[in-house]
Amino acid sequence: MSVAIDLANLVAIALFIYGLHELNSPATARRGNRLAMAGMAIALAGILIQGHGAGWPAIALGIAIGGIVGIYAAVKVKMTAMPQMVALYNGAGGGAAALISTVEHYVAHGSAMNDVIAVSLVLSAIIGAVSFAGSIIAFLKLQEVMTGRPVTYPGQQVVNGAVLFCILGLAVWFVVTLGALPAWGYAALLLGALVLGVLFVLPIGGADMPVVISLLNSFTGVAVAITGFEIDSTLLIICGALVGASGTILTVAMSRAMNRPLTNVLFGAFGAQGGLEVAAAGGGPQQVRSTSADDVAVMLAYANKVIVVPGYGMAVAQAQHSVKALADQLEKRGVKVLYAIHPVAGRMPGHMNVLLAEANVPYNQLLDMEDANPEFPTADVALVIGANDVTNPAARNVPSSPIYGMPILDVDKAANVVVLKRSMRSGFAGIENPLYEMPNASMLFGDAKASVDALTAAVKAL
């Protein structure tokens, strides 16, 4: 039986690895998810057959409860709320790692603990608790239960340093004594890790949420991998390592996409001034040119190439299907339609890709920033839907701007730029966008979905 279980685990691991590889392309991502699901089903079946600990009835109950919650979330949670769900699921993984470490400490190992187990227990408990608490704060920010702005206070770094120092002290005590830490000491260690997770995410603004989600995901993976050493599970070690490594790679990629060091993302309180930075040349109220759906429809209908630039505004308005309907109308008239995707557009990595894929936008029309930017100078219209900071020319030419140096989509190089926004409110970075004052730019104010629907109707009527 053990040989069969080992072979099943090997198959599950292979499916996880190949499924992760298939996520490299939108065209194969669905197949990759299905392969990973099959791998998870095999892994769960193996765990159920083994029936360690509380036995198979308890494991089966856990699988059933988790499966019901997962299916319900998959059916009920809207695509626009995916970042929040990812944050919650990630937190659940970190919390599970911390709980397993606690149970292993008090139930499984007790006095029969060695150095490796002691280090594993304390590391997975700390990292898992930090990931759990940090993910909850990320969820609250994304759900707008609390402000998405950075929350800062005087002496914040000193407080964080003091909490970290106390956690490390208790961790050293735990390892040196091979787990002979008083109950209050272990409770303080977990509580300190939870507090550190909260303090870690509080000063990070909404604009940096894609990076935070990726980093917390890597934390959870590391915690899970370490937990595998505690319970002697090769499957858990490898799966956790895959999550940790992929999360780390994605974190670095997100940081590079913003041309900001990771330390600046985590400790720079991006957007902390709440819109006081002035990116516009004049420094006063922005003077913009408003337009109508009929005028924009004429511009779009008689264009040769239109590039749609989706942002979080499209996600909030749930306008992705309306955007696809507009693109279909334009393509019927012979207009070439492309989509320019910035790596950090939205609130999680790949947010825009997921939304547009839901609307059945062809994968070959989705262009990464590097491929999209050469297309803008030959585009007749750049249709910007709620994308603010990732289209802000201040990143190129205003050294005092907090986003200076961040690679952006060169929408201002298109012959015409039409920006769909509810109002002149600034984006996550809290700064003005000089794009809106440029002579080739005009604003179509209103709800993004309603505006796109109006454009579609106007194009049809031409």
C-alpha cells in the first residue's frame, strides 16, 4: 500500500509541476488548471486512504467541507472579486501551516523533538501566522472594508522592529530548548507573528497590492514546505516549494514592472500623501476636454486600429463583456482591435487577463506592455478604461512624481486618446495624470459599463 501511495504522490507532483508550466500561456492555462486539479484529487485520495492521525472519517469530513466551500466560492464569487478570494485562500494556507505546527508541537512531538523539527516548527508557525494576518488585511483593503491607502504612524518602523526582535527572541528560545517554551511564550510567539503580519501590510497602498499578494503567496508556500518536514510529507514539501518559488518569481517580476525595489514597495508607503503630489505641469486643477459617446463612436468606427487599455475601473464596473461587444462591432467594420495589458493593472497579477478571458477575448489580441507599446504610435485610438497610474506620462518626465521611472503604457503616443472615468478622482498612487490635459486626449465621464454600452449602440447606429 505504501508503494502505491508513493506512486500516487509522484503522479500528483508531476501533474502539479506540468500544470504550473501550462499557466505560462493564456492559451494553455485552462488545461494547466485541470491538470493541477487532477493532481490534487489524487493527492487527497492518497491522504484519505492513509488515514493518519484522526483517521479517514475526520479527513473525509475535512475534504467534504473544503470542497463545498470551494465549489460555492467558484460559483458565487464574481470575477471582479478574484483578488479578494485569492487573498483569503492564501491566508487560509498560511493559517493552516501555523495550526499544524502548533498541533505537532503539543501533540505529536512533545519532548521527543530534535533540532530539525524544532526549527521547522517555529519557522512554519511564524511565517504561516504572518501570511495569515497579512492576507486578511490585504483582503480588507481589497474589499474596501478599510482604506486602501497606506496606514502609517510616527515610529512605525521602530514598532515593527521591536515586534520582530521579540519574535526572534522567542524563536531562539524555542529552538535552543527544543520546544521547552512555556505556554505563554509560544502564545506570545504566535500573537507576535499575527501582529507583525498586520503591521507589515497596513503601510502598503492599494497600488502595490499585486506585489503584496504575490509575496504573501510565497510566504504561504514556504510555510507549507517547512510543515512537510514536521509531518514527514514529501508531497507537502514539494508542493510548498513550488508555491514559494513561483510566488517569489512573480513578486520580483511585479517589482520590476513598476521599476521599484521590493524594499521600496514594502516600506515606502506608496501613495501615503493621499493625492498631494502634483504631477501636472501647472500644479493647479486639471483642464480637460469632455466628449460624448456619439463623438467617440465616430472616431472608433472609422479607425484602422483601436487599442483598448483596461484597468481597475473596468473591473469595478464589470464592463469586460461590454468591451468585448464593442470590439465585435468594430471588427465587423474592419477595425483592428488590440488590448494592452500592464503587468500591475488591477489588484492582482493577471487581473485584466482573467477578466478579458471570461469575456472570451481572443488570447492573441492580449498584448503585454513590451509588445503593446510599439503599437500605440500607429493606433488611431487608445481607449483607456479606468487605467490611471499605468498610463501616467509623469512616470517618464516628472522626477518628483512617486511613480517616476515606472514603465507605463505609451497611450499618449496614439493619434487620439479617449479616457473612460467616473470622475477626475486620482488613482491608487493619489496623483494627477497629465495625460488628461494633452491635446489628443478627451474624457468620457460615467460608469464604464454604461459608457461602453453607449459606444456600442452608437457604433451600431452609424
